[in-house]
Amino acid sequence: MKLDATLIRRYDCHGPRYTSYPTAVQFHPGFDEQSYRRVALLSNAGASRPLSIYVHVPFCAKPCFYCGCNKIITQNPVHAEQYLQRLEREIELQSALFAGRRTALQLHFGGGTPTYLTLGQLGALFEHLGRHFAIDRSEQREFSIEIDPRTLQATSLAELAKLGFNRLSLGVQDFDPRVQRAVNRIQSAEQIAECMTQARALGYRSVSFDLIYGLPLQTTESFGETLDTVVRMRPDRIAAYGYAHMPRLFKAQRAIRADQLPDADTRLQLLALTVERLTDAGYVYIGMDHFALPDDDLARAMRDGSLHRNFQGYSTHGDCDLIGLGVSAIGAVGNSYSQNRKDLSGYYAALDQGRLPVDRGIALSVDDVLRREVIQRLMCKGELCMREIENRYAVEFDNYFASELVALNGLAGDGLIARDANTIQVTERGRALLRTIAMVFDAYLPRSASTQFSKVI
């Protein structure tokens, strides 16, 4: 698959990634702990949805200069113990809202560096979750954890498998030693390969690599070598993100030399190379920055129409309410989003007082719910049946979205979408610009400051 460079340059503006709609920019403190409690309790009524649980572990031993995640750099193990005490308390408070009746089909540990915790700490945390939530133990479960290969011990992957984890996400970024030194994340291809070998032998269902294009000192030649190495290792999924240089917002990024970053043309070439090399190697281009092997659950979900998008990116479980645990974690329960305190002191203070640490969020309006579905369908299914939306929401699509349909004419003219009287279809040409297409239906743009979002490419 080849990208149209001229077309992408034209549409390369700032815009949301649509891991939610409305996006986190619209979250506000008026949605507080009591708002969340009401929504959570209401979500138990009737045919209750299963649960997905996200656990945020913010600690890292060293900073990776490119990282924009909520993280705490420390080598003092006391900090982790203090955090885990509060996290266990939050688990207890959250589980009380769901009364243990709803099965958690999906569990994801992210960070930070989840493997900053010792195997004993991870085991105790997992056991605590199991005491307070109905954790699925079937073969259908999806329990994933983000791995820093540099933190693993010889038995780490075996112990994680015993806990129930069956999916791994490895932070690779780039195999070029020069790039690794520039971003302060030095790890060898041999470390990653050993991880892969162990994971396969232990029966992990899926291994995912995270890559980043647009890092300092990257060239098409050097990143091409990284992609060749990745293809030889054959991970089940690959997420190839564009680096967003925002040193004003992320202190660690100030250590990156701006004059070493690839220019706009090189950055575009890196993306085009990534898409072409991975699709030529047999990976399915899910959209934006995600790729999967044809027999991976993500590719299957794309084919059968069950693909979903949430705060971890693309997901196979769109029928779940998402509970966010830990500092800065985001949840999506019912027609609402909520986010915990981003600062550790505020997070601790709330839990020490017996309160959930919800800091802000939003209850979705009827218009929000409607637009969210439109955006989800475009981002995940690549098509939208306008008559289905009309039947579901009792609206006349052509009238309700009159201005949006006019805006789509330009995208249709450039071949990003195809339209008829009933359907909006994302073309292969438009798959790299899903964010641009979705932005047409975002009622909060352009009022949201564009600088709060990364570039589309």
C-alpha cells in the first residue's frame, strides 16, 4: 500500500486521536466523584455490560525523552509500596459500585512501566483485583501488560503468564543505537528477540510492538532497517506512532534536540515507508497507526465489524464499561468519561479520606452520543450507513449533518471517502487520514485549541 504524499501534506493539521468523543479536552471538574458514582450505579441496571479494567503504574527508573505519559521517575522502591497501598484502596471503592456481578473480560496494565513493580508486587495486586472483581479466567480473556524488556528477569514472562496475562506490548520504538541514545532508551534487538522467543514458548496469544517515527536522527534508511528487523520477528500487532514534540507540555522532551528531528518531508517518508513495508509483509492496516497479522483478533474484529476504539487505542471489546484505576487513569462508564487526579499527592489525599480520586470528566449529551457513534463507525469500520443512524437516533441525517455533508465534498473530491445516498465509505487512500475524516463530525472543533492535539501525521 502506498500513500499519496501530496494529499497527506495538504491535510496534515493538528487534530484529536479520538480515543474518546468528546475528547479529554472537554472534561471538566463539574463531573466529580458523586457524578461518577451515580453513573456507575446506573450502569448496573438491566442487562449489565461486562467490564474492562485499566491499571496505571506510573513509575519508571529512567526517563525516555520522547514520552508524554503521566510518569514518575524514581529508583526508590518505597514509592511503589506507597502507591500500591492506595491503588488497593481504590480497587475496593470501585468494586463496591459494581457489586462483583459484572465480569471483567479485559484487563490492561499500562504506564509508566508496569514491570517496574516486582513480580511479588504484581502478584499481590492481581490477587487483590481478583478478590474484588469477577475476573474472567476463560480462554477468551484479554489480559495485557506493557513491557520494558530492560526490566525483565529470567522468569518474568513465565510468572506473568501464571497470573493470567496472555498479551504483551513491548516498547521497541527504534533499533538504531544512535536514535536510542538520543531518546535515552538503549536496548538491543537481541533483548527483544529473546522476549519474543519466551512469549511464544509460554503460549502468549499476542505480542505487540510499539514503534515511533519522527524521532531525532531517524532516516528512511535507518528506520527501514528497524522495520526489516521487526518484520523478521513477526509480532502479532504493531503500533507505529508519530512522535509529537511538545516540550512545553512534557518536560522530558526538552532533552531532545529540535535540530535533530526529521523535517516534515522526511517524517512523511517515514510514515509512507512504514505503511508500505508492513503491508507488503502481510500486515493488515487497521488504520491510523495500527497494524495486525490477518489472524490476529484485531484484524478479525475489523473484518466482522466489532472493532472498537478506546483510551488504549483499537480494541476488540466495545461492549465493555471501562474502569480506570490509578493516578491520571481514564474510565468510560455508561455515557460518561472520568479521569483521576493527575498529581500523586491529590490522588493519595482523596483515597486517604475514603473518596474516589475522580478529578474531572463529562456526561455525554444526546448529541455527543450520536456523534460518538458516527466517529466510532468511521474510525473502526471504515464506513457509515446513514439510514442506520437515522433509525437508531430518530434524526434525518441529511438535515442534522447538513454542514458536515458539505464539508465531506472536499474529502470525496480528493478520494478519501466515497459517498452514495446511503453510505459514507472510507477508501484505502483515506485510511491514513481517519482523524481528518472524523474531525468533520466533531462539534467541538475548531473551538478546541489545535495546539492541544498532535499533528495528524
